[in-house]
Amino acid sequence: DCEIVGGPNGIYFPLNERELPTGEAFVEMETASDIDKALEKHKDCIGERYIEVFESRMSVMERVKKTSSEGGVRGKDAARDRDRGFRGERGFGGGDRERGFGGERGRGFGRGKEVSNYCVRLRGLPWEAKKDDISDFLSRCEIVGGQAGIIINMDDRGRAAGDAYVELETRDDMDTAVSMHKREMGTRYIEVFEANRLDVEKAKDKQGRGGGGSMGFGRRDRDRAGPRGFTVQLRGLPYRVTEREIADWVGEAADPVDVIIQMDRGRPSGRAECVFSSDREARRVVQTMHRRDLGHRYIECFYDE
């Protein structure tokens, strides 16, 4: 039902470092109408797999092409390799969308840091918990790089925030880790969830470079007479987050023209408005970023048309 730029050559399959397909694909469409038709296929099935379909940006695909092994493979080449029996752990017939992006290891979209495709988030950790404690808690799992695969999140004062990300070697390791949900560590029960690889990459980047400051993006608590444009409401923000950090976070989906942190009695309320230049961008932000992590908080995104 959709017109693809260049036919099969408009389909791009990223490869992991083992030169196996990651289980995702980018498709270049001829028109905005073709994009809308493709989005209607969201959660339709290919074989026994349901496929998630999201609108993306060309810049995102170009970043993936730079970090993907050997630049990935185009549609015609993918079909040829498939006929020769070149299939990853899950092949091209729809990646394991419930379990990350496919092959055993991958590369993140942002700064090229290598991140496992099988990650979990631990929440409710004792404040004094160390990497050794987390390793013992997940002793039945193979952690990527040993303790190097454990990222303990810190708050703005450099103290443990009570949660952590763990990179695991295989899907079985991830399943085993998730089965530990609500098991105890000392006197605390620990929540274990599957984590988004991009959130893990951001946590690793943040630890590698330290926190960031505001660069004067937007104005706090601007007149509520209403910003011009298409506005997405964010809830659950860290109280110390800056407009620039919010802009960088939503910028994974679309670049805002303004960010306004809402204040309550002179203090940040944990809510903000992000203004976009089009309805399509606002929708994309909600579809891509809703309930994603910013720091150690997950953020809710709402768009009132």
C-alpha cells in the first residue's frame, strides 16, 4: 500500500557487530501519506511476530548507519543473503520486538557506545548497594563485562538514586533476571524490568561525562496564555532538570522550538511544556518518548490536539 523510495533499495537493515541483522529496519517513503499508511501497520504481524512501526527521522537512520557494522545492508542484498541462509538469531522476518533489537550485542544510536541488546533495570535498591551486591543478586545471569556492565544511577548530588541498569549477554539471561522481580536484597525487595537500550546508553554517557547545565533554552513558567505551536505536556520530570536537558531528551524524536518548565510556588513542579512546529512532530514525541527514562525518572508525555 506504500510507495518506497527506490523500491527494495529504500529498505535498510542495520547489522550488529557480528554482521547479523538486528531485527529492525528503516524504510524510506515517498510521501507523508505513505508514512501514515505505514503507521497503520503498527502491531500487525509478519508470520508469528507482531511488528512495531514508528515514524523516524533521516538523521536517526544516518546515525545508525554510521554505527552499524559495515553500514548495514539494503533490501535487495538482504533478500539475496536470506535466500543463501544468512539469518540472524531471529532473521529478517520481524525482530523480537518484545526483547530488544535482535543479535547478542549492538551499538547505541547516540554516541557510538556499545550497549547490549539485553538490559534490565533494577529499582528499589538499598542506598548502600554496590556493584558486588548487584552481581550477587543476579548470580544466575551472565553480565556483560562483569561489573562494567552494571550502571548504578546517581542523583544530582552524586548519591545513589536507588536504581541501576545491568547489561546482560543473552535473552535467556534477561529472562532469568526479570524472573527475580520482587526478590529481596537484604531487607528490600527489588523490582526488575526490561530496559530500553537507548536509556542504558544515555546512563553510560552521563556517567562518562558528568552532568550538564542549562544553556538558556526556553523560559521557566512562561505566560500560560499559551505558547504558539503544538504542545506536548511532560510529567514526572526530575526537579533539577534544565530546559536544555529536556530539549536534548525529546530531541531524539523531534527538536522543540521552545521548552517551558512549569513552576509551583517558585519551585519546579516536575512538569513542562515542549512546543513543536508541527502536529506530526508532537505526535512523534509522544509515540517515541512516552514512559522513557530521563535520569532515574520515567517521563509521561501527553498531547492534547
